[in-house]
Amino acid sequence: MIIEFLNDHDGWKKGEVKDIEITLARRLIGLGKARFFTGEKPAAVEAATSPKAEKRETATGRPAAKDKEPHK
């Protein structure tokens, strides 16, 4: 992946962690692009895209604000 490319082509030792790698990972995760970085979906993306996300409820059992009907 990206880090492997950097390690192979910038003269870094294989597997050596640099600050740029950590920063890059944090930015990718923050942008919701972590699945491209790690090959897996982040938990937040997984929860938002799951079929159960359609019927969210608050702790009191009411529909979540996003799912409520708009006032007419």
C-alpha cells in the first residue's frame, strides 16, 4: 500500500514507521478513507452503511432526529 511504497522507494528501512506515515494514517481515517489504507471499513463507516442504520432509535426508543418526518 502507500506505506509500503514509501518504504520501498524513499530509502527507508522496511517496516520503519515515520511521522509522515502516522499523519497520513490519521488523515485517511479522519476522511473516512481508512478502508483504502487498511483494506477494511472503519467502524463508523460500517455502522452507517449497515442495514440496521435505517432504523436508528434514541435511548428512549424514539426515532433518531435524522429519521423523523419533517414538519409540514
